[in-house]
Amino acid sequence: MKLIIVRHGESTRNAKISAPKNSLTNKGTKQAKKISEILKKEKIDAIYCSSVLRCQQTLNIILENQINHLNINFSFLLAPKKKSESLQSLTKRIILFLNDLQNEYCENDTVLIISHQYPIRMINQIIIGDSKKVENCSVCYLTLNNPATSSVC
């Protein structure tokens, strides 16, 4: 299956702005609109999104350009890595998430994932063996065939 993985737009915490909620900044909103334009030509079968506010805001902006009624799922497995969480624990939840996708979707399906830096880095590590840093509102295209199979970012 094709995975389109998006990190949320710049948030107040990313910009080192003190705010009661860690929501998108104006720059983050503009980044999400740019990603929305890129993704409007994609045939997306399902969306999985972290339930954290900045990811939901990014999702809502992306949905403005989607014409299909999409299956939208919010998953705690895509939540940001907590300071107290070990990398082993993060790895386990991301493997669980990827296994769930493989059980739910076919190889011709396209799934959009909206998440945070560490879960996205872990997905990249598991699928392509590379956990490089992921910038705000970056898009990565991967192919998930088996738990440790390949493609291109």
C-alpha cells in the first residue's frame, strides 16, 4: 500500500512561542495549505491522524481540498513521543500501527498519515531503515508491503 506521511505544520512550541495550547502558527497554517494543494491530486482511501490539536488542524486544512468522503481515523498510536517513553516502546506502538494498516488495507490503497516527528521517523526507520529528521509539514511517500519493506521519501 502507498503511505503518504505528513508531519503537522509549525506549532507554537516549534516556533518557541508561549501559548496555552500548542496549535498551528500562521506559518504552520500556510504550510498546511501548501501541502493541501499538493495532496488534492492524490486518491486517498483513508486517513490516520494523531488526535493532538496541531495534527487535527493540519488535517482540517488538508480536507479543504479533498473531494472524496474519506475514512478518517484518530489514533493514539500516532501520538508524539513522551519524554518518559522509551524508543523501544515507541517502536512497539508504531509496529502495531503498521501491522493494523496491513490487516485493514490492500496493496492498491493509499493511506494518508498525519503525525509528529518521532513517530514519523520511526515509521521511516522500520520501512526504509532511515530515521532522518522530519521538518514541519514535510511529505514522505512510502510503500508498505511487509513490515520491513521499502520505498522513497
